[in-house]
Amino acid sequence: MLHIISTADWAAARSAGSIAPAAGEEFVHCSDRGVVHVTAGKFFHGRDGLLLLVVDPGRLDVPVRWEAVPDSPLWFPHVYGPIPVDAVVEVHDFPCSPDGSFVLPEPVAVL
């Protein structure tokens, strides 16, 4: 499972011990290799200073639900509660290309 986060938010999460759902949200938005490009393009197009976290769902003690999102046939994993930092098993730089799009880091692309 993958989660896109800014370097500043990752530093704050490490200090807090977990990644909490955003204000007003019930869950932490995640993706998998097949849909992370959709998330990156829609919400992070052209942004620098991002990381791609690999989360081990087996290390979570809160529910993960695969859910459809409005106006899309795609399903995304939603983590209904905080993601402990020890559930993050890999951290990768996630720079955008000159055109603002994103390419999966090679270690993630072969997971």
C-alpha cells in the first residue's frame, strides 16, 4: 500500500508517531501501484518535496477498506485511523517530472 506525503508532513508524523487522517477526514488516503499515478496527478501535479511511503497493512491495527471514489471506476485503500510510523517499511523520494507528472521509483515499480 502506498501513501504520498510531503517531506514536512512526514517529519511531523515521525515526531507524532503516526500519520493521522487529514482534518475533517475519517481515513488516510492511500493507493497501490496500479492507481497511485491517478492520485499523484489529481492532487499533487507539479508539486515538489514529496515522498512515497510503502505501508505494510499487516502492521496496522485499524481497518483498511478498499472503496470506490465518486466519478471513477477505480478503488483505493482507505486506512480508517492513524498509520503508525513503524508500519512504513520504505520511504522513497517522489519528484515530479518537468511536465508535472510522476513516475514510480524503480524499487516500488517492481514490488
